[in-house]
Amino acid sequence: DGSVPDNWNKPFRQWLEDPYLWMPLYLSSVLSCVYAFKDISAKRLNMFNIAVYSPYAVYKFVAEDGVISWATEHNFDSLTQSMMATTPWIENTREFGGLIIMIVVCAINLYVSRQQVSNENFIEEDKNARALRELGLLYAKGLGVTEDAAEAQRLMARSAAQGNKDAQEWLDANCPQKPEWLQKLVGENS
């Protein structure tokens, strides 16, 4: 008769509700946390986890016996009544909650790892500014290189432009009449 039977997706639904599915899901979240604890970047893992958990959470939310069913048809039955879920809407709602927790954890780990990368870039820039200052001092004093006041000014100005206060102080002390290019580079208005 061409109609689709009600249980056409039963094998797929059983697979989604299989406890063996949850072991790798939780393991992946644990791995994300271990990487975060050890300061190892896990950007791809966290993005993968979020990409897998999110549609599964949506499925648990809208499924026939999902969160919507628990809220509307079953009047928010107690989720903590017993550890043994005797009804599918209780189990699906608990699983939805677990997925949301895992999504939040992976999102936090992703955010923190991005902040760490940002801080590492700042530290590298700071090292670069210090290196420019040190090189400028070598040119200013002619230590290991030919003394070159113009090159010393240029290097100190680049260092000061990156926020190195020692380089700015050197420029103030050694270049009272700064050329226009130097004023622009270090951000002075006078």
C-alpha cells in the first residue's frame, strides 16, 4: 500500500539509545578535560564533540519520548525519583541534560584554549619587543655590530611601538628631537 511502517527507524533509534554509544561520548569529553588540564590544545576535538553532541541533544529534545514529551505530556515527572529510569521520557531527558553538560564543558575548554593561544601570542610579542630593544642597544653601543644610531633608533622605535617601556624610555633619553617617522611609529602627537 506504499505507507511507511511506524517502526521503520527502530534499529536507528535503538542504536542511539544503546548504552555503548554513551561510553565513547563520555570518554571524548573526559579526553577534552584531560587535554585542558595538561594545557594541550584540543581545538579540533572540542569542535568535533560539540558537532556530535549538539544534533544528538536536539534529537533527545524533540524525540517522541524526549524532553518536550516529559515537559508537556508528563508534567515534569521527577528526574531523580530513582536511579533506574522506568520511563523513556525520564531517560531521554537525563541524557539530554548530560549532552548539554558535555557541550558546555567542551565549549569552555575551547574558549579557554583560545585564550591561552591569545596569551601565548602576547608573550611572544613581548619577547619580540624585548629582543628588538636588546638589538637596538647593540647597535647603539656598537657591540658585535657596527655602531649605527639610526638603526638603533629604528629598532627601539619598533620595540616601543610593541609596548616595551624600556625602549620608550631609551628613545625619550636619546632622541629628544624625534623625526616625524619615529613620532608616528611610537604614537606620539608632538
